[in-house]
Amino acid sequence: MLLSDIDIERALNDKSIVIKPTPNLSHALSACALDLRLNNVFEVFEYSKMPYFDPKNIEQELAMKRITISKDDFFVLQPGEFALASTLEWVELPYDIAARLEGRSSLGRLGIVVHSTAALIHPGMRGNIVLELGNHSRMPVALYPGMRVCSLSFEQLTGPAKRPYHLQKNAKYAQQKGVEKSRIQDED
């Protein structure tokens, strides 16, 4: 069951869903989703440093470069490029609510996607949401810190999860702050 705007607002007020900083609901809340904003740190691949990406190579740090821009500046995502970013907001979900990450239609119409595959936000997640940004258009697109970049819709589970994300032994991204690179090499 997808939560309505009334249910989302109630969950924010009773702190069963925590979003910090508190969103301006008059701009961020729609009928069944809550918009989140773009942070100012990006990770991009440095194609010239490695001939290919090996998921089992612990030295993947060489493959990516961190770019921090001022709050008044912008980041240009080139056509065909990929970058990691994160939401400005910290999100905490209870054990009985999952969330779905979606791009905003206004950015999608410019060719910008915000996730490749990671659309499900598990119950018990705590942290900034990492965005997998891609530009499918033929035009570079400027992205500004603080702009509404994605939305979360919330789904009520049939009951509380027995294994909420932050308590799972293999929760590689629990408590993530800002942009977190892939930790695929940490898998069993």
C-alpha cells in the first residue's frame, strides 16, 4: 500500500519516518511522494587512470574522483556520463515502511536519470540516499546543489521486517553519509 500525502505528513510528524533537514512540505510533498534535494558532492569515473573497472579490485579508489562544488555553483553532467551523488537529506525508515526512489519528471525530460537499479530503499535504512546519475540526452545538463532531484514514495509492509537494513550483517551502506562508492568487493 502506497502512503498518501496525509500518511506521509503524519509519519513525519510522529517521527516514524525521519527526514533531516525537515523538508518544506508545501514544495516537497505531492499526493503520494516526497521530493528530496541534491547535495554538493559528486563522484565521477576517471577513465584515464584504469583500463577497466574490476569489481574485485580493492584499488577501485583510483577509478573515481570526488568533486565538491560550492552551494552557489553547479555540476555539469555531460551526455552519456555517469556520476554518483547523494541527497541533501538524511533519511530514516521504520521497520514496517520501505521507500521507492524515482527521478523527477522535469529532469527526466532533460534526459537525467537518478538511479540505474537501486530504487528500493529498505525498511530500517538510515543515511543519505546515493543517486546514480546518468545523462541520456545529447546536451550537457547543469545540476545545482539544493535543487529537487528525486522523490520518495513510501510503502507500508504487511508487518515489521525481521531483518531491517541497518541490522543486517551484510548492510554495506548502513549509516552512509553523503556519496558512498560501490562496495561490491566486500560481498561474500
